[in-house]
Amino acid sequence: MAEERSTTRLDSGVTSESHPTAPKAPLNRPVFGWSAGILIAMVLLTAFFPEGSNAMFSALLAGIVAYAGWYYVLVVAVILVAVTFFALSRYGEIKLGPDHAEPEYGAISWFAMLFAAGMGIGLMFFGVSEPVMHFVDPPQGDGGTVAAAKEAMRLTFFHWGIHAWAIYAIVALVLAYFGYRHNLPLTLRSALYPLVGERIYGPLGTAVDVFAILSTTFGVATSLGFGVEQINSGLNYLFGVPKATWVQIILVVVTMSLATASVIAGLDAGIKRLSEINIGLAVALMLAVLVLGPTVLLLQTFMQNSGSYVSEIVNKTFNLYAYEPNEWIGGWTIFYWGWWISWAPFVGLFIARISRGRTIRQFVVGTILVPSAFTLLWMTIFGNSAIDLILNGGQEPLGAAVQADTSVALFQFLEYFPAAGAISALAVVMIVVFFVTSADSGAMVLNMLSSNGRDDTPPSRRLFWMVMIGLTAIVLLLAGGLTALQTAAIAGALPFSVAMLAAMWGLLKALRVDDVKRQLLLVGVPAAGGGAPETREADDAGWRHRLGRLLHYPTTPQVEEFIGTTVLASMREFAEELERNGVTAETRTDEQGASVVEIGQGENQSFVYRVVCGEQAGFEVNGEDGARDPTVVAEVHLAEGGQGYDVMGWSREQLLADVVLQYERHLRFLSSIR
């Protein structure tokens, strides 16, 4: 079925989609139908043939590790290099949105949401269990030694550090760039438009979005499986609730019901508030363990762990244990890389949704370095505390308990602290809230992927995806527990990783074009006021007019009148001259009251020169502190956004000269990319 869309033009010369104006986002029927059908078929197959499904999952996991482990390692290494390059190069100055865009969310809310979506349940489940398991049974050498303790933390840092967040960041970067800077749908297919053009709206684009939905569903289901096992363990510890699959199924249903209420409430009312609450609880729990545990040791080990991690990052990245084969890498590193990749559509699209207005450099630093630092601090506080109890505190039973049941590791660890019951209850609440934020974020993303990148959809659509996530988690738990969940995550990541590599190449091509335009369209602002005077009197009038502008700021009605009269008249004069030379141009007043002139360029990007009434920071000349309310300006916007200069009070000659200057630069840009 053909997909409805309205047409705009991109820098690359490929047509793109602007968001439809319908009250509710239209359903992308091919994407929804194929993804829902495949998921339902897999859920039914697994439910009716659990033993056969378990055997299939085990064989599939072994095959992927044996034959495709090197590929996962290569993909993650390429992603890390690419995202670093995009941030450190001059491409890092490009905004995710128009040039005048500002971030929609503050730094704290932004970090809280991306952290809750990206790592929440995993940190609670693996914060104690992974370091202890590497310490007791390392991939190489003897366990239970000082050397094993150091290696355990290096491996934990490696799995939970910048590699994981780089995978999330590259997908989010691709989506935010094409979605907010080029007005393409906020779905994975949009990243391929520099490579395949209009074909992103055909079967190829449908396949990419379907793979993204499947990968997201399995990735979220994996995390929810870990979450319900750990909630079950916490309830068993606190209240004696039996540890059983039927209990975990009930927990899935209850927590998914809470998540449904959150996702229907919306991003700001639901996900944002829950994320802020949970990041506060996480900091409180982490500080409690830091203060009640070996505080000085933990601060020392954090510094040493960080140094070891940085010094060995290249070696760890490419280490496949090829000369000393073992099963460890499949159960840990390959599983993690597959898990992160399978989560990348979900977390990436969610991060993109909340990251409009930031530059690429700000975005990468915020999504990689800040969350990684918090994550590694968390792993040090919980992991090194647990290792210290075993290594120096004579608490070997803790290591045995973790090996026997990883889901109970956190609660066994908390028994060694004062007020263990209260702290454990806080941990259970945190796991539930992380569970809810992961589930409602996942449902929102799946809904957007099946609705052309929009989230203003009927509640029934979001409810459908919430049910699909819950059913998938339940069936995989019945089919084989964590083994089935791990295999689903790794297998779901395989086809999507190919799309990720193509998307990175498409992003690079688009950024090159964007950078060319930025270099060609450096703004040169003519002097405001008197144009090019021919007499001394005119020159005096020019500087007097400019001084008056500095001392007496215009009002909103004055700026709006200027835009609707002088600016619009200048644009019409420019358009009439073009018409006399056989070039079609359109002038209009848009819905925001801005005056616009637009020139079509065939298959290339149209030239758009728009003057809009806005605000800029003001300065009170006679004020004691120099501050004043923002001043009203007539700001120039091109197709890529606001240019940061004010034309209020310019003469028609100056305005015409500026339009011609920008049009000339636009034509030079189009010539340079052919």
C-alpha cells in the first residue's frame, strides 16, 4: 500500500516527508502488519512448542557465537569509531534540528529519561552479579584472587561502558539528524535516504522498520525478563513469595498494567516524571552503599578501574579469545553486544525524541560520557563492595549464592548492610519503576515505528504494543527462561546491525553535504540603516538610525508591521524580477506571520528566505546591571533554520541585497554537490 506523504526537498536532492497534518498519526499498515504478524507467529510457535523452541534457541545461540561472534565485535568497534569521529570533527557543530532550535528538555530531565530507558533494569540485575561472577569464575586464570578481582572490574567496565552507549548514540544521532534537520519521519528507514532515495518508502524501508520493531521487542522483552526474575527474588526475600514462573507471569501482567497507564499519560506526564523519580532513588541507593560500605576503598578502586579501562579499551574491544577458545565470550560479550544492538532502535529512537536542538557534539558527550561515568561509578560501588566482602571479609557464601542464582545477587549483597530490609524494599521499588519506564518507553517507540515516526496516536495503538511486549516476555520465560531471552536478543540484533552500518554511511554522506552548505552560506550582514549612501547627509542618517536602534528597541507590533510591509514588498519585488527572467518564485505570509519567498529548484532543495518575528537577548545601556528583557527582532531563517541576525529597520535595497546574497550562496551550494 502506498504511504501518504507530503513533499519537501532535502540538501541531497532527494524528496522527503514532512509530518502529516491529520489530527492523529496515520498507521503505516505494511510495517504494522508485517511486524505484528511475525511477532504473533513467533509467540504462538514458542507457546505451543516450548521444548522444541528451547532446543532451537540453544542451537541458534551456539551457531551465532561460533560463526558470527567476530561480526558483532567488528560492528561495535566501527560504531564506536564513527560516533567519536562525528563528535570531534567539525560535523559536531551541526544541530539536530534547525540552526535556531533550542533543547526541549533541561539537562537533568534529559539525562534521567535516557538513563532510565537505556540501562535501568540491567544495572539493578548485574550491578552485583556480574563483577562477582567474573571474580569467582574468570574467563582466564584462577578465580578468587586479587588479579581476578581487577580483571572482573575491567570486564564489567568494558561491557557497561562507552561501547553500549555508543550503540545507542549512533542510532539516536541518525534518527534525530534526519528527523529534525530534514523533516523526515522519525523512523529507521529515514537514515537510508541519501543511499536509496525514494525507495525508503517502498519494501526496503518497510523491511528496515520491521526489523527495528522485531529487534526492539526482543530487546525490551529480555530486559523485562531480567526485571521480573529480580522482582520475584526481592519479594521472596522480603515476604516469602515463592520463586516460580507463574509468579513472574503475574508480575509481568501487573507491571505492564502500570506501564500502560504511564504510556497513555504521555511523555511528559508519564515517562519523564517516572524517570526523574527513579534517578533520584538510584542516587539514594548508590550513596547509601557508598557511605555504609568501604568508602575510601570504593573511591580508590573507581579511579583505578577507570584508568585500567581506558588503557585496555582497544585490546578488550577486539579480544575474541581466538587463541584460547572458551564459551565465556558467547555468554557475556557477544550477548551484551547483541543485547545493546537489539535495544538500539528502542533507546535510540527514544533518545532522538527528547534530543531536538542539541548540537551533535553536545549530544554525543551527553549520551556517552555522562551516562557511562554514572554507570561505571554504580558498578564500582556495588561490584567492588561485593568483591571486598568475599576477598577480604570472609563472605565466600555470597559468591556461591550469586553463582547459584544471579537474580538474588543484589538482595543477598544487601543483607550485609544495616537496615537491610528497608534498603531491599527500596531496591524492589526501583526495579518496578525501571521496569515500567522501560516498558512504556518501548511501547512508545514501537508505536512510533509503526506510525510514520509520530507519537500522537490513539491509545489503542500503544496498548497493542504494550500487550505484545508483555506476551513476548511471558512466552520466552516459559520457553526457556534467560537462555531464550538472551538468544532472542542476540538473534534479533543480527539483521538490524546491517541496517545500522548502512545508516552510518548515509549519515556521513548527508553530513558532508550539510557541511558544504554551512561553509558556503557563512552570513555576511550588511550594515543596518542607511544602505549605501550617496551623500554625507544620507550617511549621517544611516549612523543616527543605527544608534537609535541601540537606544530604543522596537515593539512587537512595530516588528510585525515591518515584516508585513517593507519585508514582504521587498520579497515581491525580488520575485517579480525573477519572473521577468523566467524563474518562478512564490511569496507568502505563513501561519506564524512570517514573510517568505521560496524558489523551487526541481529535484534539489528549494531556496527559502523567511523573516520571522522573534526574540534575542537585549542590553540596557543605562541599566545598573546591563540586563534587560529580550528584544523583539525580525530574524532571517533559511531552509536550515534561523541565521541569528536581525533585519529590523533595513531599507528595501538592503533587504533585496541580502536575499540576492543568500540566493547566490544557495546556487553555489547546489553546484558544489553535483
